[in-house]
Amino acid sequence: MSDASTSDPQIRVVLAKLGFDGHDRGIKIVARILRDAGMEVIFLGLRQSYKNVVNAVEQEDADAVGLSMHNASHMTLAPKMVDALAEAGLEVPVIVGGIVPDEDIDPLMKTGVAAILGPGASAEEVAQTVRDAVAVVRGSSPQA
Amino acid sequence: MSLRGLPPADIFDKALGGERRALGRLITFVERDAAEAETVAELAHERAGNAHVIGITGAPGSGKSTLTGQLVKLLGEAGKRAAVLAVDPSSPLTGGAILGDRVRMEDVASPDTFIRSMATRGHQGGLSLAVPGVVRLLDATGYDPIVIETVGVGQVEVDIAGTADTTVVVATPGMGDSVQANKAGLLELADLFVVNKADRPGAKDVRRDLDLMLDLSHVSGQDQRTGMRPEIIMTTALSGEGAPEMWDAIERHRTAITANGQLEARRVNRDIDEVRNRLMADLESRVDLMLAGQSLAGVAEVLDAVAARSLSPTAAATQLAARIKDL
Amino acid sequence: MSDPAPDQARAAWQEAYDATKLRDVPFETMSGVPVEPLYGDGPYPGQYPYTRGLHAAGYRSRLWTMRMFAGFGTAEDTNARFKELLRAGGGGLSTAFDMPTLMGRDSDHDWALGEVGHCGVAVDTLADMEDLFADIDLSSVSTSMTINGPAAMIMAMYIAVGEKTGVERSQLAGTIQNDILKEYQAQKEYIFPPRPSMRIVTDMMKFTSTEMPKWHPISISGYHIREAGSNAAQELAFTLANGFAYVEAAVAAGLDIDDFAPRLSFFFNSHSDFFEEIGKFRAARRIWARWMKERYGAKDPRSMMMKFHTQTAGVSLTAQQAEINIGRVAIQALAGALGGTQSLHTDAYDEAMALPTEDAARIALRTQQIVAHETGVTNVVDPLGGAPFVEWMTDEMERRAEDIFAHLLDIGNDSILEGAYAGIDDGYFVGEIADAAYRFEREVNEGKRIIVGVNEFTEGDSGERNLLRIGAEVEEYQLKRLNDVKQRRDSDAVTRVLTQLKTEAVDPEINLMPTMIEAVKTFATEGEIVASLEEVFGTYVEKVFL
């Protein structure tokens, strides 16, 4: 069963920063990048709890979650977000953006994070990474 | 357990059972006018008709989101299970949108409140079609009241706020609002005016300007929709001051229009408008197909004649109009 | 004060210069060419409006303070780093705190997991503060503490450490950042809403006015505003506007302007566009002097003299080919010196990815030592003054800043303080900053603006990093420490003093500092004190403006 659109349905992304970190320059830029790429960004911003993100994904029927991390806390916070979403029965990819040292990339991916975007990622890379992550999840079944 | 592959009726049952994820998915179907949307619409229609629908609209910067948040907080404290549909403009260039209203309300809303962000261009069929469908869904799954919050810049957003049972227009000092209110037809639509940021200088002037305009329209015989003169409430959304008074005014309005039959009349109009909007949308897409030469024969020749200036647009339209019955 | 005739001004400058004790170094070029202390005409350094500098002799009498930021891990770890820096020739101690501490939460808070000791030192109680400054004579150092929301608590702890080690509060020298306005605009480390936060700030200003003459109670900061993405003119204008806002608040709270203004200091960013930065620094001094004198009626020249600390731009550091950051930092440090900064922190080259390693921190310090001792720029006061481009840039920065002040006065009904509140409330500041950040990002993305190693000249990135890792032991240690302190303290005393604090918080006339000091002495935790005040003041939640 396909829906009425001839192209892929519009992507809705929840963007959030977990924990105390107050650096929001990056996440605001990503929000604009994704908007410019035609996506709908549900912008939660700073100091969000796992619960807030889960609630947003549920009610907004979001296709992906983007987390912005600058405080070396990615190894603790991101996997917990992945788990919280899984526990709520939500199949959405979690994409981590920000400062992730090279040696943490593999271990982080193993915890279930769908993709990692470094500080040098271009606007195209950011948008494409989101599209690819969403396509993986959407593609695994005939119904969107 | 995944919702994927589940028939819409099953998802609907889950939503009725309180599963918010399911409700979120159903709203997506309606927004996108997906194949499932018709089934969902029927299921919702059977159960809807109870909720009080409140439209809140105002210019950017009027503080209406904060105000909606305060309202929702009050509703939660009063034990109501409210829903908010926050409508924000999409970028006309890219079709994308940044929807930031949710987070303003989340901190004050009770855990029971359902909040959904909608972009003006986020879906097939147009906003005027999607919103009634989403409202009906929220109604059917037991949310009451339902608040539709829109930015009153575009005519469409203004109209949507106007489809509510009670329409609240938010103005603020220093934004030339009284002029704006007149322009977008907000004066006719408003059932209640809120002057927010009442602590700022100029707030009293806005109130006075609104009073004046209401007096004038009364004198000139312009019909208010209910024959009732809209109240003007002063609020300071940041502190919550005036929010209880606003809610009281909304309740008073609802009581009044229930008593005088206006509520029923509005709902009937709303439904008939929806039928009309759907027909128009359908017609529009058929006309587009026709003009693209993809449905009827002979159309291309008519358009070529217009391009060659041997046939006037008026004559061309008359010719093609005769063929509309064939579409 | 009317302008003296040019000859008089020069004579006055000469007199001041002659009366200054100079450093005992030859003021000549590397080739032995003697140079004058000053070239060109007025305005003169050390004279209103101080465009060319605060002192007649500039760096000839005293170099800028080489103040290197430190702070990570446990208080003991940082204490060791402090002692090293003092040995290596640094003159001031500068403390960074970890995220939970900055946000007014204890190390056992839900969200503290993974953050304890990571971007700075963890301080939960007075015990940690005592460890932090163990064996350091507080009367002989100048300490700068970079903290804002919970500044009052941290300052109270520092005072208490002084008391316990026999140092009178009147002898304590240093700065606490305590610039809450920029938190709402840029750094986002706020706790309470703006107005109650301003009350705490004015309490601290009043307290230090009478009790701590060597203490700077606010470091009005543009650094973070710039890091958040603003351009140079916005950094300049928002910072100065915040300064004016604090002045208005203090005066409204009953202080005489000349009683506190001399102890206000500023903190700027030094970014890569060399001449823009220098113009910015010079314009800053000029604007501050003029406004303080003409608008706010200051009489004491020291109220008009803007002192500032500078830090090289963290946001300009790249992870790619990180070693080249040393070059960036050197140029930014040079701009700071040519702009006449009073103190300077140079970033370490590896800071784009993590806290600096010891080696990298040392290289950063050496970089500014090169500027100070090898380049000769310190031989002449305001050496670029009079250069047509530099003077034009100074004027241009001032002009752009004045436009922004006009807007704030407009939305604030002729008060910069009200304009600041209004701008926070309606998203003016965050909007301007986000726009500027986005514009910059687009330019880099489109290749219009070249960032070496990022969008051009990308060959040479080894990809290897020797990063500083904070182990989990820090968190374990800190949690245990916190627990021990809580066990050993008198809980009743804690409860009593916190109740007292809440009562006082309700009355804006009462200065909270004395009770704050009593509270930290009972070993009430930072988180407990903050939570008590939140009950009275509320918690600030930011609105999204994009």
C-alpha cells in the first residue's frame, strides 16, 4: 500500500540536547540545515530528558531523533536514549552530532546509534545522513 | 510491538485505548492524506462531536505560545485531558519547517496533554483539509478541549483559527496590531480578544483601539458571528496573569453559543466547508491534470491556440469549462 | 571635564608616563634601535576616553597577566595543575568548573552521570573548595572563577576558605564571572529567571563594595556571545549593553556608581580577523568611558576605565590538522596584545576535541610569552593607533554598536536594563546570534569563507589525537567525597540555615551574601542551596526562537 504522494513522505526529525550541556549553536544550525532540506524539525533544544524526547517521538510520529553532544558525555547519554526509545516500542534511528573522538565511533555505533556526524560535516552530509537513516528504517517494511 | 503492517482499524483501537504512539501515527495518515486516511476519517467521525475546539491566533511575537501553555496548564490542573495542535509556517522555498512550540508547553502541560506540531505545508491536500481531520481524531480519542494554535500571518492560518468553536485573537502593544486585526478579517472572526504583555506600555492603547473598532463594526451593522460583542481580556503570559480570566471568558462564550444554537450551526458549517474544500481540492487536481494534457484529448490544441494568440484566455476557458463534466 | 588643549594633553601624558615605574628591560628593537613609548597625537593613553589604553606607559610598566584556565577532574587534580602553572610563571589562577557545578547541581544529580569532573573541576561543598586551594596562599594570588548561575555560592565558599586559612576577605583578590545576562543570550547556564538573578548579582556587588575592595564581582563577558556565533560588532555591543544594564541595576539598588564601577571588568574573545578585533577592543574602551561619564554620570576616572581579560577564540580551533591551531592562537594573542588587554588566556591546540593535555597547555602559555617577550609590540603603547585603517575600524565598530544600543533603548523604554530584559524575552539576542552563526556556516559550506584544513588545504590531517580522557574514577571519587561530607556534617544546622536563606530571599531588601557564607560553612551542598532558592525564585525555561 503506497500513500498518495509520489515521492517519499516528508521526514520529521526531533532535535534535542540531553543533560546539562548548553552549547546550542550547532543544534540550531542543524535545525536550519534540515529545514532547508525540506524536513520538519521538532526542535526541543536544551536540557531535555529522555522522557521528553520519547513523548515527542510518540506524539509527533517522528522519523528520527538527532542528538547534539559536546561534552564528552556521548558514551553515557546516547545509548540510554537508544534504550529509552526501544523500551517505548519506537523504531526510530538516533543520530549523534558533535564532538565524538575517532576511537569512540565504533563503540558508540555498537550501542545502537544509527549514525555519527562530526564537526566538519557539510550541510549536504547532514541532510543525507538523516535521509539514509530514515530510509533504512522505512525500507524494512512495505508500509511507510 | 511495531505499528507497522497493522490495519488502520487496529491502530485506531490502540489509540482509543490510550496509546499515544498509535494516535500519533493516525494523525500522520490524515496529514499526508494517505490511503489509510479515509478509513481513519470514518472511524473518527463515528465518535467525534464532543470536544470544544478553541482557536488561538496572533502575530509572531505576540506570546500566543506562552499563553497557550498557560491555558493548557490550567486545563491540566482542572483535570481536563487537553490536546494542542500547534501550526507553524513552512518555508515557502524549501517546504521544510522548524517547529518549536511544543517545548514551550511541555514544561507546564500535564503528562496527559497531547501536543502535535504541524507545518503549514507538511502534507498533501493542504492545511485546511488536514486540520479538521486531525481535530476529529483528537476528539474521537477523547481529548477535550482541543486547542489549535496558529500564527496569524497567512489567510489560511487565520481561517483555520476561525473554524474553531471559540476563536481567540492575541494582540500585543507596539506591533500595530489594531491595523493587522482589521486587515486579515480577524475582527469578524474573533470571539475573544486577548491583549498580551499587558504589563508593557501601550497595552491600554491596544485595548482602546480594539474597543473602538468593535464599536464601529457594531454601528456599521457588520455582523459578528454570534451577535455577541467579543470580550477583551488583558494577560501577561509570562507570569500567567490573566490566563484564568481568559479561560473563564472562553467558557462563557461556549455556554452562550451552546444555549443560542450557534455552536451547532458552526459545526455544521465547518463540516460543509470541509466537504466544499475537499471537492475544490479534488477539482483543482483534475483541472491541473487536464491542463497538463494528461486526461482529456484536445486540450493541448486549445492551449496552443492561446499561446499563438489566436484564442483569448476567456474563450479558451469557456471551451474547456464545457468539458469539465468529462473530467 | 573639558578637553585640555593638545599641548596640555601631551604634557599630561608625559607627566603620567614619567611618574610610572617601568619594567627593567631595554625598550629597543631586536637590532638595538631605541623606540619611543608613544607615536602620534591624542587621544593619549591613560586619558579619557582611553581609546589608546588605560595607562600612560602601557605594557612598558606591566605586561598583561598570563592567566591560564585550568580545572578538570577532582579538586586535588586541579590543585596540582594550579601549582604547576604558578611555578611555570603564570600569574593568576583561573578556575573552570564542571557542568553539574556550573548548573548548580551536585555530582549525584541524575544528569551528572558522565559529566562529573569532565569540563572542569567538580565542586559540591566547601570541602572541595578547600582541596582546590590547598597550600596556596590566597592573599598572594589573584583567582578568577568562571561561573555564573551559582556564582554567589561559589564566591561564598572562596571567602570561607580564606577565613579558615587566616586570610581576611578584604585581602582576597580576583574575579568571579557572575554575568548572568549573557547566559540567557548565549551560554545558557542560567538557573533562576532574569530578575531574581539580577537581585543576586546586585547583592554581590553591594557586598563586595564594602567588604572586598580587591574583588571584581562581575566579569562582563562577550567571549561566550562570540562563541555562540555572533559577529564582532554584536559581541561588542551586547557585552557593553549588559555592562550598562548592571550599572543601572546597581544604581537602582542604591549604590553610588563610583563605588562599584571601578571593580567591574570585562572579558572578550579574540578571533581571527586581526584588524576587526583590534578595532573592537579600542572601540570598547572608548564607548564604555563615554557612556559612563556622559550617560551615567561617573566622576571617578577608574569608573570609566574598561579593564578586560581576553581569551583566544575556542570556536576557531579545528580538529582537522589540530597543530595549525597554534598559529591561529598566536595571531589572536597578538591581536589581544595590540588591543591592550589586561590579561590573556591562550587556547591549547587540541581543545577542539577535548580538554587540553598538559603539553598543549604549556605550548599555549609559551605562545603568549613569545608575543610578550620576542615581538617587541610591548615596547610602544597602542602601536597601531593613528593608522588610518585601524582608526576607521575603531570608528566603524563603535558606530555599529551604537545602532544596537539604540534598538535596546527603544524596546527598553530608554533603559538598557529593561531593553536587556525585553531582548531576552522576545528572542532578540538569541535570534541575532543564531542568524550570524548560520550565515557564517553557510559561507564556510559554500566555500566563500576559507577555513584552512576544513574546506581548503585539507591535506595533512593525520587523524591521530592524543586526547585527555577523564576516567570514571573521578566520578567515583567525587560521589564518595560528597557522601562523606554529608555524613559528617550537622544536618540540622544545614536545614536551619537553608530555611533562613529562603526567608531572606523573599525580601529583596536583604542581602543574601552573609547567610550564603554561613550556609556553605555548614557544608550545605551547592545543589541544596540552589534548590532552596529555586523554591522562591522559580526556574528559568528558555523559549525557542529559530
